[in-house]
Amino acid sequence: MRIAGGVVIDVRTGTASTRDVVVDGDRIAGLEAPARTDRDSVDAGGLFLLPGLIDCHIHLFCRSEDGDPADLPRYPEENHRAYAVDAAAKTVRGGVTSARDLGGWNHLEMGIREDVEAGRIPGPRLFLAGKLLSMPTEAVEYYPGMYRVAQGPDAVRAAAEEQLGHGADHIKVMATGAILSPEQEDARATQFTPEELRAAVETAEAAGKPVAAHAHARDGLENAARAGVSSIEHGTFADESVLRLMAELGTFLVPTLSARAPANGLEGVPEHIWRRLVETERTHIDAMRTAHRVGVRIAMGTDAGTPGNAHGMNASETALMVEEVGMSPEEAIEASTLLPAVLLRREGELGVLELGAFADVIGVRVDPREDIRELTRVVFVMKGGRIVRDDRAG
């Protein structure tokens, strides 16, 4: 197959040129000068082509339509699966061809990944954490199918091994409290100790898997970075000193700006969560601006599924990187394609339109380097050589 005549954006350089993307099976077989189209070609004239976006932080089982996370455990298991299947379809149609789920539901996500890989249902290429690892905390009552409670390094090692046994691609740990949690929990408080965090990292790395650390509190960020995690999620209360440490260590930051006040206008958000979101929004944005300034590697992640943060609208995060963090469009595109592939340890296979990479291609009508919001208006999506969406067809 040949995707012919589109303007291909090189995410490594930020440059663009008209090329035909030659696809063989699920991989890119070449980038060639435009040739005459034939019946095996897809005419991409008028489109700007990029690699499929990579969202490094989603929750397929979380319902963005619900304002109160406490409602989540009230749904039956079969309802959870149906919702997640629909969320996966919306995600890939929105231009996200690979996604990292950082907390599923009783390992139901493993079956969804299997169905996506077999082509039985549409969805992004999924990288799963299984249950997130946490000390005993009030948040478990909101997310009982998502948490695996453990205390002490040995118990954390066992819990990490358990997730790997279920087929986890990475391990998620809670280095601090959460914002979307019961009122008794404090996002400014550390949770797992440095020793527990190191136990998770050692266990995961022994299996060749990265660790992602949920962290809002400044000291929790430092604990996680020094423990050797690959990425820190959120980073709300980061200061310049800990961000410089992350830059020095090469620790990725996944901002999740889309999980924001006032929950994108959604009704029914508990008062204490609403207040937290409002009070922390400016602090979070300022921390992300500092991270960008001091050279922290940033990878796009939305926290899709949180209140008002809809599955399928993931590309809005890329726009927020430009509009609020101050990144250039080229930097934001790199943070949504090339750099997430590095974080996933799939550089060269994902996040680029290059020879040998997966044929994950998205198309938009306007150059996103001129209007980054155009990435929220994707009209063409190919994942692994199969067309998932083509709004121009028919």
C-alpha cells in the first residue's frame, strides 16, 4: 500500500516534505518521492501526515462523564469492560495509536489488549501496568479494582512480580497521595518510602520493564527520581531543584494537564476535589513551565478518564503543551510521538514515520506546526497498516 502525496512531518527535525509512505504489512517499507497513484494507493493529497500520537497516561476504565470518582466501583464488571472497549475505540479514532494504561480494573484490560492485538476490536497499541502499587490509603475505596496494596520492600517486590505475571508492560507506583481521592488523603504527602520505590524499580528492571511513579508532592518526586523510575506522572508541586535533578537523571515527566479545573465544566464533581483542582491548576502549570525551561524530558499523557477528560480527545494535551507550558508546536509534537516511544523503550518502532517503524499514521488538513489544535481534528488514522478512520472516504 502507498499513502500518496501527503506532506510528511519529520518529528525528529520538525521539517516537512511531500512524500509517499510505502506500507508493507504493519510496517513502513519506505518514504519515496511522489508517484502516480493506483488502486492500492491512498490519496493523501492535501493532508499533513505524522506518526500516530502516543498517550503515556490513560485509564480506559475510568469514566470521564462521571463527576464523582466514588461512583466507579458501583458498576458491574461487565459494564466496566464494555465502557473500556468503547474508550479504546474512541482513543484510536482520535489519533492515538499507542497508549500506556496506568491502572486498569481487576486485570480486565489484559483481555482488551488481547482483543485489540487480534483485531477483534479497535483500539490503540496498549502498554499496561495492571494494578497500581500503593500503601494502604483512602483512595482504594474509590478505585478498588485499580489498587494493589503493599507495605514494605518485600511486599512491594511481590506485588510488582504479581503484575508482571499478569502480563504488565510496566509497573505503576504511588509515591504521593492523589488529588482525585477521598477528602482524607493529601496529595502533598509522600506515600511509598524510598526503599519501597527502589524495590519496585529493581523488580521491574530485572524483567526489562520501566516504572511510572504517580507523584504530586515535591519530596515524592525526589524519592521516585532517585529510586530510578523511568517517569513521574503529574509533578504538580515540583520545584526547580527537583526538576533539575530529573533533567540530570533523564527522568521523564508526564504532565497530565488535561486533568484540570474546573474538570472541563463537568457537573457532579465533589466539592473537595473541585477545590483541589482549582487551587492547584496554576501551580501545576508553573511547574510544567519550569520543567520545560530546565530541560526535563516531557512525554504527553492525559490521564484520560478523569472527570471531564474524555477518551478520544487526547490530542488536546498536545495543544495545552503549547498554549500553557510554552513549548513550540514542534516540541509538543515531539513530546507526543518520538519521546513517548523512548519512554516506552520502542524508539524506532513507534513515534516516527521511518523505514521499519510501525505504519501508524495520522492525517490532518492544516499544518499542526501552524495550528497545534489541528491535531484535535484528525481526519485519517492508520494503525499497523490498517485504516481505522478516513473521514474523506465516500
